[in-house]
Amino acid sequence: MANNLTRKTRYYFFFGKGGVGKTTMACASAVYYASCGKKTLIVTTDPASNLADTFEQDIGPEIIPIQGVPNLSAVELDPDQATIAYKERLLAPLRGVLAKESLKIIEEQLDSPCTAEMASFERFVDFLCKPDFDIVIFDTAPTGHTLRLVQLPGEWSTVIENAVRGGHNGQTCVGPATALGDSKLKFDRALEAMRRPEETNFIFVLRPEVTCIYETRRAVDELQKLGINSQELIVNGVYPAEACNNPFMIHRYACMQMLLNEIKSGFALPIRIIELASGEIKGHEALREIAGRLYGNPLIPNDHVPVVPTTSRMPEWTDYPEVDSVVEKLLTPQNGQRRTIFFAGKGGVGKTSVAAATSLWVAQRGFRTLLVTTDPASHLTQVFEQEITNEPTLISGERNLWVARIDPPQAARKYKERVMEEMRGKYDLRRLQAIEEELNSPCTEEMATFEEFIAFAACYDYQVVIFDTAPTGHTLRLLRLPMDWSKQLEIKIYTNTESEADRATKSRFGEVISMMQDPAQTTFGFVMYPESTPIEEATRAVNELRGIGIEAGLVVANLILPPDILTNDFLKQRWVMQEKYLGEMRQRFRIPIVRSQLMADDLIGLERLIRAGLSIYGT
């Protein structure tokens, strides 16, 4: 990573799979630039942000100075606040100008999840035009959602341009095109800025793991298709050699070194390697130490990360309250009702592995089971070592397990075809052209993805349906949509009647809402490893779900160090930290907790997944 502070690059995007340490690397870089006298702003685009946890202070939707770090400020994008401001900006000039009926139509149109996405996106673009800072660092959401964010400037610019040029009332699904002229200029500017290497740099953070490498390679290729070529890598969380002095850790270390060599040979990009710390990276001093490792600047102390002191006597391993009696009720059908299971949590905590292991555990008990991923950057194909598509596919060698993924682009194509087929014969050519133009909006992909989720959630062809969800913030949005999507099933600006398909969809909404709110039918499980940020994020998510009538039912404490590998101070320090947070989980959640231990190999392939399921839930 270049250390030349005279370079013209002003924008840094920290990109990558959930849980790889993007926020830590972004915050450490922000501390570095600020310490070098650069007026620096760090912006999080992640709806489940951990900036406040990392800096150990409150951060909100307004720019706020970071205490103890001169020249550094931070801000968290707030979708709700952005939506309110966006709607008011569009509606204010129209009040007193348009007839009340016309204004009401536009207000109804803006009462849409599409508007929330557009408003958040506009707010993000605002920070690409911030002349008040020397450096702007973006701590992004996990890969799939960030790729969509980066692709949106071109898509929205085209939508606005077509609406203005097309003459079909000059409307878009997020307001009149004439009111979005400034937005188009900003979007064009944003895309141009992201393509210019002298202005913007994309830094991929990954761990030496198979799924991380796959996701990073895909993201690098997608950005290059957009003309974004200024890219670097940070490989984070590499085991220090001195921590690997027993057969278990020696095996993991050897596997990690093989993957490191694959990264070095497979990416023609600058690479930095950061070793795993024995304690958490939180607060200014720990971030300064990481900055020293990244940049080697003498302004930054380069000593050691504060760690949990090793105790002279290791605490006794404390087991969890007996959960065998409730696991069957939480994971299998009861009284003839279908069971639906959601696995949620922070990116990188192991949701996909846990969901896959759970699906095999349930299927091998004789239940017809469907596993569905809602994550746009899903790794189920790699985990099962079998192609996974948008249609349920029987897993080779299994009689009761089918797996599917929601593919947003493919879902959008099917959605457009369905809507246009319904409209033909009902409207004239001019109106059909307007509807087709409207369906080319980026919002259509979210609408289509949501409908696919509803279809799977309301599917009764299986006794158990398990959802491997996207990281927390995006999953909460998905789960809120049945409650939010009231009048947006059809393009209201052009029609005033519901189609049969819309009425059927509304009916399914009611079924899915009732199902999610009924613990006799649905289990919401949170996966987390025992550290502060996953626990804090899960706590916020549990409270948000409770606000829409959904209660969490299970916690999977993942990546727990086995007691018999604690053969050096590094591992003992991490174990003491884990014990502390395992106790906090018990206090916070007051629901059944099961443990999933760190395994010698990544959970790839049926044999390892089956072993993991038995380890978590028993025989």
C-alpha cells in the first residue's frame, strides 16, 4: 500500500467478505492518515456498522470527531434518516404547484422500499463529493451488497436519462426524473471518481480461506468490468508461527500457508499480510499498532497490541446448560407443522457453514429439507462442492436435502417477464413501453429478490426450510419488507388495479409474517464467535426483530478453541477472551446456546459438514 502522502488519491474503499476485518483495517488506516496530518473522514456503508464498537464511542448519521485522534471524523449512514430527507427534498418543490391528487400519487410512489435504497445510495454518493476532507475512507458492507452499491451509479444515471428522454411522464420509481437532475450529475461524478486510480483505491481485505479467496477473485473481476482497476490486497488473520506448536495448529498453519501461496500467485496485486492478534482490536492504541504494521510509519507506535494477560491457572471449561431437550423442538417439525429456521449474524461468523451442517443434521433424521441462501455472495457451491442454482437441487449422496440460492439478476429477469406478460392486452403500446422502462430500474432487482424469498418462505413442499442469510443489516431489511411493501406490488403511477398475481403475493405476505412471528413454526438462530462486535451486533438485531414481533430462539457460539490445543500463551490468551464473551452471551440472550468448536479443516464437503453437525447438536 503506497505511503506517498503527496499522491492524489483521496478515496479508499475497504472491500471484502463479512468478518475478514474490513472495519479494523479501515479504522487503522483512518487513524494513520489522521496522525500524518491529513483531515480524514471514515464513512461506513454497512447497515450493521461496527465503527462505534471499534472506536469505543458513539457515532451516528452526522459527522462527528473521533475522540483522542486529531484530524479524524466518522459517520454512519442511516437509511431511515436518509429516506426522510430524500422524500422531503423531492416533495417540497412540488407542494403548491401540483394538484393534490397528483402530489398524493407521488407520495404513495415514494412510500416504497425502492426509495429507501435510492436515498441511502444518494447519501453514499454525497461523500464521494466531499471537498472538506483530504482523505475519505469507506468501510463497506460485505462483498455482494457493496458490488451492487458500486454498480448503482451507472444504473441510476441511465434510468434518469431514459426517463427524461423517453417522454413517458418523465417518471422513475423513486420520483419525477426532472427532480433528479442533480442526482444524475452526482452519479456520473461518482462513477468517474471510482474509475480514476489517481483519485480512488479499492483495498480488498481477505483471510487465507477458500471461500474468501473465491469471493475476492470474483469481486476483483466485477470491478474490473466496471473499469475500476486500482486495487490492493490485505490478507488478515494469519496465524503467527509461534502459536502453532501442536498437531492441530500445525495442520491449520500448513493449510493457511498453502492458501497464502495461492493468493500470492493468483492475484497480480500489491499484498500486505497482517497476523492474527491474541486479543481484540479495539480502541486507539490497538488501531495505531495495526496502522504501524500496515504502513510502517514512525509516527505510529509499532510495539504490541494490548492482550488479555495470561492467568497462572487456566479457568475450568464451563459447559452450557443442557440443550439436547430443546434442540429437537427448535430444529425439527412439531405437531405436523413445517419448521422454518433462519441463521443470522455478522458477516464472517460462519452462518453458511452452520446452516449447511444443520441442514444435513436435520435431513439425516428423515425430514425433507430445503436450504436456501439469501446472500448475494453465497458460498454454498464451494461448501457442498456441487453447483447450486436458483432451483432446488438434490445434494448428491443425500435423499432428503435440497439446496437453492436466490440469484438477484435472474430473479429480476423472471419478474420483468411476469409483469409484462400480465400487462399485455390490458394497456396500449405507449403505456406498456412506460412500464417496461420503469422495470429497468435497479429497484426491480430488490423487488424480485424479495418475491423469491417470499416464495421459498411460503413453500410447503418441504418439512424443514432453512435460510442461510446475508449479513445482519441486509437480513433485517429483508425480514422487514413483508411489513413495508404495502402498495408497491404494481407500478401505481400507471395502473390503479391489482393483478391476480399481486393479490396472491399479498396473501403470501400474511402467511409469511404469521409464520415468522410464531415460535412453534420458526426458529431464529444467531451465529456469533465470542468477541465483542458479533455480540453487540446480534444484540441490536435481536432487539430490532423483537420490534416486529419476532423472537430469537437459538445462539450458535462458533469457532470455539478446543481446550486440548491450548499449548502456548497466544492460544491461552485467546481462550481467556473467548471464555469472557461466552459468559456474556449467556447473560445477554437468555436462550439456548450451543457450541461449535474450531475444526482442523475448513468446513468444505459433506463429510466435514456431517461431523460438524454432530459436534454442534449431538447424535
